[in-house]
Amino acid sequence: MKVFEYSDDNKRYHTYSYYLKKRFGKKVYKVPLNIDLGCPNRDGSKGVGGCAFCSAKLSGNFAGDPALAIEKQYAQVRSVMEKKWADGLCIPYFQAGSNTYGDTEYLRGMFEKALGLENAVGLSIATRADCIDEQKAAMLGELAKRTYLTVELGLQTIFDETALAMNRCHTFDDFLKGYELLRKNGVEVCVHLINGLPYETADMMRESARVAGKLDIHAVKLHLLHVLKGTQLAADYEQGKFRTLEREEYVGIVCDQLELIPKHIIIERLTGDGDRNELIAPLWSRDKRRVLNEIDMELARRGTVQGCRAQRNK
């Protein structure tokens, strides 16, 4: 007997792999790409220096080399992934930087090119909500009518005081405006949240998840805060201005968040991957499998599943 309706492997939450397999009938994986669009929070348009936690590679440490055409980047990543999933389908993933921060027609051309790549069955586009305007939302809406398109919006937290401290140059209201433009045009949205941001309490992290879960969104990514070399966050950490979460704390918070997120919302990620060459803390995050296993075990111990507390918050 299944413990959760959106699972076929005894998971207690709505996994991305489950959704993709049900939709496409086989394994589907993302292929990260980098078209070097930069970020308005680095070039002075919104701010300088970027978000305090963001690496020099604009969160695209595992994306392709922007000096290469996307066709070449795509081929390189697929050559590795095909060793594990020989007949898998692919979603080109515009990962590094803010991938709607550019001329609309240029973006349309890049996205169309990606859709024409071999075995591509959709698109995933990571960006900031303040890089979405009416024109870009309409263009994305046109693409969404033809393919499985998801726009990933980096919210990270609903609390503006935290965003200010992290030099986000981005408010919750900014997020809502971009989100609403996308949904008005029929574009599916995936929300990114970061757990462990300096000075946030577990209650604040739970509240960010609860509020996100009440929106009309397709998916959520839950990330662990990584302190990476060369970031402003690294300097603050080394000066003892904040501490990172312990593994047990993180597991408990994620399980609480899952219980608050409605069951129909896809959980694309439950922890992030920090570049091992740049990671300062928390070092326990290197054992991703253990973290995921402990989340599974904690949900089983509680006897709960995703969304079991969501109705109470509506």
C-alpha cells in the first residue's frame, strides 16, 4: 500500500522524479546551461556585489562554460549523464545568473534553440522575479503553450529584513509582481527557498514555506545555506557573526516545511549541492544521501506526509 499518493517508491513527498516519469513515461533529467547573462544585483542596475551567499559563478557552479555555445555545453553534460541514463530525456536548464535579464528577442532565440536540442522535452529557466516584465512574461507564456516550461524564481525568504541583510536588493513584493505576471501568462513557477539564512529562526523558515505553499505554484526547491569561499557571507561567518544549521536542525525544519506545503506541489529539491572546492560550512552537507535518508526517516517516525498540515493554514 502506498504511503503517499504522489509517490511510487515510499517517499512521503511529491518528488520531481515521480512527476517527470508520470508525465513523460521515462527518466528525465536537467542539463544545466550558462549563457552569461549576469545579474542586476552585480552590475549596479539594482545593486553591486551580488547576494551575500552567491558565488562568483552566480549559482551556476555546475552549469556549462559560457564561452561555449549551448549546443556544446548540452552535449558535454549529456555525455556524462547518458552513462547513467542511456535513454533519458532532457530539460535544458538555464541555471547560472538571471536568465531573463536581457533583450526579450535574444532570450526567445536562445530558448528556441534549446528546445531544438536532441531529446529536449521542456525548458527550465532560473531568474529573479524583478527581471520579469510584461514583455518577457508574454514571450514565456507563448513558449509554455508549446512545451513543459518552468520558471524558477529565487525568493529565498519572505522576510524583507533578511533579504536586506543578504544584499538581495529584492523584496517579497518584487517577487509577487514577477510571479503574478508569469501566472497571468500561464507560466509554471518553481520557488526557491533557503534554510539557514543568518538571523532567521526556524519559525521564520517554516513561515516562508507556508506562505509559498499558499501561492499558485508548480514546484518548490528547498536549499540549505552554504557558506562559500569568496562571498560576503564567508567573511561574516569567519568573524563569528552567525552559525550554520546542524544536520538534525535542518532535517527537522525541512520535515516541518513539507507538512505545510500542499501535496500537489512538486518538491524539486530538499537540499543543495555546494561546490566541494569552495564549501566552508556546513561540512556535513557533503553527505547529501545521508541528509535525504534522514528526512525520509524523520517523516516516517512522525507518521506524516507532505501537506498533512497545509489545510490548517488556508
